Amino acid sequence: RGNPTIEADVFLESGVMGRGCAPSGASTGSREALELRDKDDGRYLGKGVLKAVANANTQIRELLVGRSVFDQADIDRAMIALDGTEAKSKLGANAMLAVSLACARAAAAEKKVPLYEYIASLKNQTIFTMPVPMMNIINGGEHADNTVDIQEFMIEPVGFSSFSEALRCGAEVFHALKSVLKAQGLNTNVGDEGGFAPNLRTNEEALQILMQAIDKAGYKAGENVMLALDCASSEFYKDGKYHLEGEGKSFDSEGFAEYLAGLTRQYPIISIEDGLDESDWAGWKVLTDKIGQKVQLVGDDLFVTNPAILQRGINEGVANSILIKFNQIGTLTETLEAIYLAKQNNYSTVISHRSGETEDSFIADLAVATAAGQIKTGSLCRSDRVSKYNQLLRIEQELDGLAAYRGTAE
């Protein structure tokens, strides 16, 4: 998006180097760990990261030099203790995360193993799977300058025997979508995550156009290709109501839950992310009770990759899936804790990019290493998105059949 971020390089005594980059979000949860920005309007419109860089080069460096790079938990816990704040506001979650990821990369390089294999070893994980891609091919909300309220309209190519074939399906639907939009006189500019961002009359029109694109590409919606939504509903929740301004409609919690349930009855939608506001736990419970047995209900802003908040959701029977964004929590160790807490309680996991991404493909390895099952990393366009898909293709080829692509089983 043209904003600076922090990249960390970690060097070992052997000369081996590991590198990590911190991504940045657009629709952010209020309980996310703090991304430290300089707030100097004279530089990068206040988005500079000199403070975070300084923290990495001084306090974090002094803390970590001499420690074993193979003790990821020790590294991350030491940074958490040094920061001493719940939101990681002293050092900045962006500084901490970049260093945390760089340490993992350096350790993998020192051991001469692939990154996914090293990450898996941190939790004694021995089974790898290739994730189902959730491809955001129509962008709305905070990800696009258009009239569509729902933030992401995604396809999930589930009916395939390999990740590479699923990716091919996604690419073909993406190109078919472009031709469908052009035929209807709609613009084919792309949003932050590489999906198209047309001005449409209703959110449902976006679903109808996706159905047309899937058919045009020669696939079957509801059979080998399913649909998914990220409502990012906190962005249009005000004064206790959900306002779809593009359609001139407003709903209370039960009304919006029923609106979403209605969409799942009309279209092959198998996943809805952030269907209710992050603070609307009662509304989330209504939605979960209504459609949670047949639809994946993903908490993003709701859980912010935080194990303690996820535990509340588990206790209250709210949602059935968690989105994993490591910059929401700030370290690899805490990210892994959230993933495995979800797995132990039969919540599915979706490894996710941020709308403000870098070329770093770490999340591809993370998805395979943890057998997470699903990955959200945008459309089939923009190199910051495609870098993750390319890494997954490399991993699948390298594992040569040892990592299954399980489709709807995820």
C-alpha cells in the first residue's frame, strides 16, 4: 500500500542469516497488538517506523544476543517480558514479530531444513497438509473504493486432488470473472488484496457474479468450488446496528444473523468471517446457534489471534473457527499457541495475510507446518499475494505427495 514496514535480519555465529517482515492491516480489531508507528506527519504521513526499527536495533538486540536461536519460546517470552504491556505497545508488535520470524528462519537455515519443517518441530507436528486457498476475488469494504459493504467475496476450490490443481481453478475463475465484469460494463480495477473492486448495487449481486464466473470457467459452484465471505462487520456496525449503506439497509444483531443465514440458503457459502461485530458476543452466539453446524464461522476481529480471547469463545460456544494473523499477537510462539488451542477444541484454523502485505511468504510455510487446512492470501494478482501461492507450489512439489490436499475435509 506504499507504507513502510519493518524488516529484521538475525545473524548467527555461523554466519547464517534469517529475515522476517511485519505486515499491516486495514480493518483492524480493537484488541490487536499495537503496530508501532512514528506519528510524525512530516514523514510518510505519520506511518514511519523509525521507533520500531530503533527498538529492534537496541533493546531487542541487547536482549537476544547470545541466546540460542533454537529456543523460539525463550526468545519470544523474553521479548514479551521486556515489553511488559498487554498490547506490546512499548517495543511494538511489528518490531517483535519481524524479529520472531527472522529467528525461526535463521534456525531453520542453521539446521538445513525447510522452514515448514522447523516450525512443525516446535510443536512436534509430523503431519503436513496443503491448505485450501480462500481467494478474495471481489473486494469491498475497507479493501476497496467502491459501494460494496461486505469486505471480501471469496472462492474455495475444494474439489481437487492437489493444491496446484486448486490454484489453477482459482486462476481460471479469476480470469473468467474479469470477462464477466467487462461484459456487464463494470470496472476491473483491483483492490488492496488483488481482487476486483466493481461498483455493484447489492452485496448479493457480487455473489451472483461469482456464480457466473465459476460457471464460465467450467467449474461447478456448490460442488468443486464453494463461496466464502469476510463481512468485516465491525466496519459498518454503529450504535448497535449493522448498516449496509450501499443498499440503504440496517439490521439489529438477530436481523443481520438472519440476513447472513439467508445468503447461505441461496448460495453455496461454506464460510463466513466476522459476521458480527467484535463486541457483539450475543449476536455471535445467535449466528453460531443458527448456522454453526453447517457453516464455518471465523473469528478474526473477534479473537485477534489471542489464545485468552479464543478460550472465551470456546467456553461460550461462539464461532467455530479462528483466523490466524501473527501480527495481531506479535510473536510466533503465541501464534502457535492460538492455532493448537483451536485444534484441541475442534475449531478450524485459517492462516491469513494482512491487506498491507510484503513479499515475505512465511505464512505459506506456517499453514503447511501446522496442517492448518486453509489459507487466506488474497487474489491471483499482485506479487505480495502471489508470493505465498508460489511458495505453496514449491512446498507441494518438494513434499512430493507427502502433504495431502483434503478439500472439504478441512
